[in-house]
Amino acid sequence: MKRPKLKKASKRMTCHKRYKIQKKVREHHRKLRKEAKKRGCKKPRKDPGVPNSAPFKEALLREAELRKQRLEELKQQQKLDRQKEQEKKRKLETNSGVKPSNLEPVKEEFGQGKAKDKPKSGKQNPKKLYCQELKKVIEAADVVLEVLDARDPLGCRCPQVEEAIIQSGQKKLVLVLNKSDLVPKENLENWLNYLKKELPTVVFRASTNLKDKGKIIKHLKVRKRAPFKSEVCVGKDGLWKLLRGFQEVYGKAIQVGVIGFPNVGKSSIINSLKQERICNVGVSMGLTRCMQVVPLDKQITVLDSPSFIVSPLNSASALALRSPASMEVVKPVEAASAILSQADARQVVLKFTVPDFKNPLEFFTSLAQRRGLHQKGGSPNLEGAAKLMWSEWTGASLGYYCPPPTSWTPSPHFNEGIVTDMKRGLNLEELEKNNAHSIQTVRGPRLASSILFQSSGLTNGIIEEKDIPEELPKQKEKKQEDGEDYKDLDSDQEIVDEEAGEKSSDVSGAGEAWEALPEESQADESAPSYISDKMTEEEDDAYDFSIDYV
């Protein structure tokens, strides 16, 4: 039996229903547009490309395509090179015949001679290398600048190093009060009057707004602004005149050694005198690891040195403030508690904006809640708060001050004859005038807004290699791991530098290719912007070097 033909349902509807559907659709679209406007989502602008009226359009598109292919080939080659280096490292690690102590010279070979300037460590303790480099600086220098943190000048002096300078011969020892903008002016004047009775003292404030050496800066039309007072170096003229006057009395070229504990600003002072960022500076302690020679002019040469090695017999607060390895020896909570015990509790509460506390743990709990430092489950991170407080205290932003001793007593390694010899040949009258001008120029905090801190006195250091204590096995393993991490970072940095060099050579090749084009094409140049959207910022800048957009 033949089935009857079924008719499809009609799509016809009443006008009322059709208009109602259209209205709902319009409302839905309006709602979506409103939500997108709140989120800030905008439609991507369509790339217009190169207009047809542009001259030499085909040549421009062809050149842009060739450049894109060269960049892709360069990336592939760099990727293959990195893979080969990683394979070599894996083979060295898996090779049972090679000991971990022998990996250092092998990695220097991969660095293409860049690590040859650094002293070969091998199995030797790095602290012993620091002592060797420090001795080199003291022996080679005619004038030694001992850099002190103006917040705790007495705690930044090392009697063992000063005694070694006195015993090494006819050398001048000058104290430099750096970071003078972090202490009140009254306290700075009191410390200057106290220290100049024993040794010549210079008030200084190193500049932090310096350009890197050899850094290419893109010239942009930016309105020039006057530098802030904190960016201007204070005391440079006084120190320069002091060294220049001694050089004229000495009669020949002199070498000036800069020494001090970690994070007092030794390298920053050299950069300020040179007016260029030559020495490596940073917030972390112990960045300078070997002697560095920086010529200021034909007659004066400055020698940068690694920091003093702090004796483990010092107090816990001295270890926390002066030793870069204290993070490995002392726990953060214990170190921060030792610092907190010597500070004025009322001023600490006002500075960190926390409620009153009865013990350090209560303070760290309040600080963690204030700064949003929490662990899993919402409990406050006490160790993180202690590290935060520790880093701010050892950094170059927190203002605190130590009162000088009420009565002046000469150091045991000094006598009247030595003090007279240290001041002979130096123009002290002009130095006093320059210090007075520096104190007026520097803009320090008020006495009420600074934290009062009780100094622990002179900090004992180690200058002889035989006095350095042997490290524990756990510390050695941790340092070896850290050393491997640093070496990996150095190798990554070298790879980045090589990539930058290859990119710069590629840019120069693009520039030569652009010069080979007809002059008319250079007059009205244009290029598709869809290619530049897929490039990185460095590639985009390099592309702008050869092609300007329409």
C-alpha cells in the first residue's frame, strides 16, 4: 500500500509572534554589548594593509616576507643551539667519571672565554677567595676608603681590616659616610664630629639614577624634567677634591681602594664618581666577588673590592645586618627578632603601621596580616613577614639611626702618631667646608619619623684565610645547588646576549638591503602592519629601523 505523502509544517506565524521574537533578539544583543563595554572588550581593528596606491608595493611586501623568513630561521637555529648545549650538560652530569668539583672549568669553556676574568674557584671556599681579593686591594691602594652606612657607622667598622691597613705601610685611611639621606641631619652632624677626631670623614650620598655603560638608548621626544634630590649625588666634589689634593702632594698617580661590609654602597660610590654604571649594583648582598679596576682619570684609579667576611662570633643582629650568608646560618625569624630587639618598639609600630606588640612573633603576625602574607588555610606567614622586615632593614629605603657614644675613646689599634699620619697631606679645612655644604644639601628624614636603633658596636671580621671556619656538609650541599643555579642563569644570560648580537647583525643586514632599494621607494616607504603584530618588541623596533609605516 502506498504511503500518503506527508506535508512539512508551515513556518508561517502571526506578525505579533514574529515581532516579539525580533524584539527579544534586539534586547539580547543590547545586553551583550553592554556587558562587553563594561569588561572593556573591543572588536579588533582590521588591518588595512598596504594601499594599492603605494609605490613599490610588491618590493615592500617581498622584503617584509624575506625578513619574516630570516627571523623564523634565526629562531630555529637558536633553538637547536640551546638543545645541543642542554644535551652536552646532560652528558656531563650523567658521566660518572666526572666529579662535580670538576664541572667549573668545563662550563667556562662553554662560556667562550667570558668566565676567564673570574677567579677559578674549584674546591676552594669562596670566602677564602674574597680574603685574597681584599688583600690585593689593600696592598695595591695608596688611599683606602672605608665605606660606612650612616645609619650605623660604628657597626660598619672592622678593627681587623683597619689594623691590617695600618700595618701594611704608608697608606691613608678615609671614612665615607654613605646613605646620609636616610638619617636625620642632627644625627649625621653628631657622627661626623665623632668620627673626624680619629680619621678624615666624608659625607656622601651615592646617585642611583645612572645610565648603563654602553647601553643604546632610543631617542624619543620626551620632555626633560629636573632630577629629584634623591637622584643627585651629594659629596662627590668634596671626595674628588680630597683625592686630587693628595695626588698633587704625592707627586704621582695614585690608586684608591674602596672597602667595606656588604650592602654599604661601595660600587655605588664608584659609579657616582665615574658618573656611569660600571660596577654591578643591586639590593642583594655580596654582588662584587673580585677586584675591579676603574680609572677615573690619568692620575686616579679606583679599585673595587669584595665585602668583608663577618666573623661568626659576632652578635645575632650583627650577623643579620652585615653577613650575606646569614640567611643560611640564621633562621629569618631569629635574625629579624634580633634586629627588632635593638629597635625602639614605639617607632617601629608607627613605621610599619601595626598595633602594639609584646613579642616579635606578635609583631610578625600583625605585619603578615597587614601586608597580605598568608599560607594555605589563611594562617599568617611569619617567616615571610620576617624576611620582608629583614630585607627592608638591610635595604636602602628604611630610615633608622644610631646615637653616637657620649664620650670619644680612640680605637685600640690607633694612637696619636697614627692619627696624625693619616691626616697628613690632606686638606682638612676644605673637607670641613664641603661636608657642611653636603649636610645642608642632603634631604634627610625628620628625627620623629626615624627609628632609633641601638648599635652593637664594632663588627669583627676575618681577613686571614686560616681563620675562616669550615662549612658544614649541609651548607656545602646548599651552596653547590645555589652555585649550579647561578651558573645556569649565567649560561642563559650568555645565550640571550648571543641572540641579541645575532639580532643586531640581522638588523644591520636589513639596513643594507634597504639601502639597496631605489631612492623613490625609500621616499614613500610602507609595510604591512599584520607582520609587525606577530613580532616581539625588539623585532618591531628593528623593523622600524628599516621600514616606516604609512
